[in-house]
Amino acid sequence: MTVLLDRPPDAEPLPSPRRLGSKDMLSLGAHGMRTRPLRAVLSALGIAIGVAAMIAVVSIPASSNKALADQIAALGPNLLVAKPGQTLFGETAKLPESSVGMVGRIGPVTGASATGNVKATVRRNDQIPADDTSGLAVLAAKPDLLRVLNGTLHSGKFIDAASARFPAVVLGSVAATRLGIDHINPAAPPQVWIAGQWFTVVGILNAMPLAPEIERSVLVGWDVAKEKLGFDGHPTTLYTRAQDAQVENVRSVLAATVNPEYPNEVQVSLPSEALAAQKLVDESYSALFLALGGVALLVGGVGVANTMVISVLERRREIGLRRALGATRRQIRGQFLAESVLLSGLGGIVGVVIGVGVTAGYALSQNWPAVLPPLALIGGVGISAVVGAIAGAYPAMRAARLPPTSALA
């Protein structure tokens, strides 16, 4: 090789190294992945798992929150519930029989109804042992209960003024499942055994998130509960609907209206608040799983860095040859950095696809709307690319620092 120590003044200047365009740099980066496909797939898999976990952790709670918001909007956030508390001596208090009528006279109240606990058990038939109650309660119900709760029927009809005087029952959604009854055939309606008597099932309710106690109950008419089941007529749960803007005002006077003599013996709650608290708990668990997804992404980034370091060691001769042919350190550094970013970006795209599939499948199994936050989808690919850039920074600089003579030795 001839080395020119001095150049004549009139000699033409040496050509500057040609700059590689973005397309050429990406092509060189993809070449390393194509020559070692199995290693590329395994390295990208770690990134994909981390991104998929993060997408699922963000999207599944979002889907749950959307379903919860839809349910609260459908059932109404203006439902107040009053229950008996305890007396001064620690005994269970009783709500007055006239409490429903008194609450209905509050100005902003748009509806009031009640249920009463009937101390009886329900079974599918008279051959089942008496102690096998399936954890179901028997409640006396007013005919307007379904309207006040904004509930809907899955099958059949609700108790009305006529059926309230006869042995007819309506099943909550969970009660129907436990009793093995999924629909009502008007020609041959099913029957259940309550307190030694047959009761005809006339309806099945859909789920009621704001009144879960109804889901696990068998509802009978108020009058027939008094006549045949020994019900004393005292409500055990009073449901009140108020105007949206007056919910807090009604809440402040509800206890005194239900039981003017002993308002301290009445417990008043807003079921939508309990659902909001449950949402906060779910979000705290989501933060934990999001952190675990971040750890998986970090592990995937370490795997990419390891792959790139090994790639530099294996491709020393290629690096030396390119440097000898005029490639600059910047071009070598860009080649390996592009390969790392492409590798991580591929894993990020696969992870987003997996995360979307997991979210959609789980939401479908729970009958939720599938919510996929765009920021999470874009962020999944973006974060993976950033991880790839960080993971490939050191191997790229190491490759750029290799002298051509030592690389070719």
C-alpha cells in the first residue's frame, strides 16, 4: 500500500466519504437481522412480551372502566340505599313499615321502593336437603322495585299487582344460575320450593351491579310473603331515586325521613361510590402489573443489548473491511444502531398485536367493550424503539471504535 505523505498544491482534493441515506442505513440494519433470523426472533420476543404485557395492563382496566361507566350510566348514579343499623343496645334495628311512603313524599325523590328479608330458604325441588340453600335469600318485593332500580328482565315478567298476591317469584341473575333455570316457558313455567310450598317462577332478571343483593335473591310479592311466609312487613332495604342535582340533599335528610324517631339507626349509602372505590382498587393492581410489564421490557432490552454485543464480536471482519473501504465511524455506528432499533421495533409491533388480541379476547369473554387507548398503542412501539436505541448504543459505539487493522487481523 502506498501512503502519500505530501500532495502537490495543484492536486485534486480527495473525495469526502459518501454519506449513507436513511434508506441505506435501514437496509444495512435489516441485513444483520436477515442473516441471523432465529437470534433476531428470540431477541425481539423479550421486547414483544414486555410490550404486550403493558398494552394488556393498560387496555383491560380501560375496558373494565368503560363497562362500569356504561352500567352506572344505565342504572343511574342517583340511587340511594337505606338499611337498618343497630340500636343503642347493639340489636338490629327495624325500618318502619310506612318508610317507603314517607320517602316518596320528599320533593326531589323520583321513586322509592323496598325489599324485605323473608326468613325462608329456597331450593330447586323438595328432594334437595333443607340445608342446601345455594346461598340464596328470599326477599319480599314491591311491584315498582324494577322501575326504581332501572333493572331489566332476561326472561318472563316482573311481579305486578296481580301476581304479588299469588305464589310467584322472580329470580335474580345469580339465583337463576344456581338454581339451573335459564329461561321462562309460559306454557310450563319452572317452580321452586320455598318454606314447604311450590312457587312458580315468572321472571329472571339481568345483572344489577348497583344492587348485587338482588342478583343473589329470589323475589316474592309483598302480600304473599306476609300471608304464606310469615313476613313481618318491615323493609330491610329501601331504594330511592333522586334528581341528579339533589342526590346529596336527599341523602342528608333520608335517614330522618325513614325513621324520624331514631334516624341514627338508619344507614344510608350511595352504591355508585362503592363501585368507584372498587375502580380505585383495580387501578392500584393495574399499576402493579404495569410495573411488571416494564420489568419484562427491561429484560427484553438487556437481551437485545446482549445480541448486539455478540453481533459486533462476530462481525469484526465485516466492520474492518467496511472501514478499509472508506466507511466512517459514524456509518458503522449508525448501521448497528439501526439494527438494534429495528430489532426492538419489530418486537414492539408484535407485542402491540399480541396485547390487542389479549385485550379483545378478555373483554369479549367478560362482555365488555374493548377499549384500546391510542396512546398506549403508539407508546408501545415508541418505547420499544427507545429501548432498542439505548440497548444498541454501547455495541454501536464499540463497533465504531474498532480499528480496521485489528478488525481484519
